[in-house]
Amino acid sequence: MYTNVAYLHNSLTDMVDESRSLIVTSCGYYRVHSRSVVSTERPQGRRDYQLLYIAKGKGYFYFDGLDGKETVITEGNMILFRPGEMQYYYYHAPDKTEVYWVHFTGRMVEGILDNYEMPQKENVFYTGTSPDYAWLYRQMIQELQLCRPNYEELLTLNLRHIFIQINRYIKEGRKKGSDAQNEIERATHYFNEHYNEQINIDDYAASRHMSTCWFIRSFRQIVKVTPMQYILSLRMANAQSLLESTEYNISEIAEAVGYDNPLYFSRLFHKHIGVSPSEYRKQRT
């Protein structure tokens, strides 16, 4: 089993703190692959709030106690526990479960949850398999571990970001099994991370077991541009940023955003921005 956890002020006890509207007190990640069973049993619950996200695999939850019904929670679901709610849940190694969790408190938590339309009577709700959730949880873990200036404020902003992502999912009316939406979110995340590499759309679609036609059509329906237009927009936006904030020459900037040929890069830049890279830099200095 692999774990990566962090606690506010290194305190492992749950707390109630109403000094601020929202406070993140701990955050963590479990990847269950060797230990046969990982269990959590809290008959009295906790004094704070907990939000879990099943990123992969599944968990086995008993919301009415061990004598009640077992509920199997699969990836893409969030589980929200409020203060005092009993907690019985288990992860099994064969499922290769990956789960993120965060504990939080504050004087305005219920109002914040209501504002983002979190379910009041249900513990479990489907929120999709966007990689953004995992990234935000990892950011909170890192902030708690490093304790850099203003980290407590950034923790609450990251948690609110998760709430916003959930609320957006709810308002857009997405449903479990929305393959197109999930795949396009994965694609945009991948393109954001790898836009400066040579990306072949046919190869990417094949790697995700999709037909190229279906992928391009779905991407355009959801993002409003084709995959290559999206990648191009990322490259041009980052080229603009480098022209404004660095002293790199045009060849260096072209290479940094994914082009081996600086002349080709310059032609593309002029076509999409309206001026050459050199003229753009002059206008910004």
C-alpha cells in the first residue's frame, strides 16, 4: 500500500475550528495494491467534514453501520461525510483502488456546501473522472507538507476549486457513463501538459481505444474547436507569454512551444496573432 498524507500543524486529531469560514485540516492519497484490506471504522464519525474521491477501483461503504447494506462505490464518485456521521468503509487489494480524501472545518462550511449545491441527504454523488480532481488533491497535500507562505489560504482555494468543479458537473447535467465528456476532459488535460511535444491525433485516439473520427467530432462538439486547433491555441498563447516575459530568441521560443522550424513557427504566429513574433515583442516593450 502506498500513502501520501499531510496534516495541518502536524495534528492527527480531528478538530472544530470556527475562527475562519473554511479550513483544510488534512489531506491524503491511498493506493491499495498489496495490503489485503484497508479499513476505516468510526462508529461516532468525526467532528469535521470529509470528502473522498474514488479515482480508480472501488470502495465498500456501510452508511447504516456494519449490519446495514453494503454499498459499492466505483471510480468517479465523491463521498461526503458530515460531522457525527458514522464511517465504515473498506478497500481491497485486488481492486487496486486509488482514493483521495480531505478533512475540513469552519464556521461557514454548510453555507459553502449549499452554495455549490452539494447533496444534503446523500453521501455519494457521481462527479466524473476528470484528472483535475486528483491534481487539486495533490496540490493540497503538497501545500500541507511544505507550509510555504500563505499555504492555508491556498488550501481553501484548492478545496473551493474542487467544489466548483463538482458544481459545474452538476449544472451541466452530466451523467454517469458520459464517455465523450470524460474522454475529452482527459484529452484536454493531456494536451495542456504535452502541447509542446509532437502529438499525433490518430495515435492519441488509438491509445484511448477510440476512432479518430469519433474523437475529433466529440472534441469539437464539447470544446468548440478541433484537437489540433486547441493544441495550436495553447502553443500560440505560450509563445506570446514567452515573447513578453523572456529574452529568448525566436528559434528558442519556437522550440519551447513545439516547433523545430522557426520560420514555420513565425508564419503560424503571424497568421493567428496578426503580427510576426518580432513585431509582437516590440509592441509589448
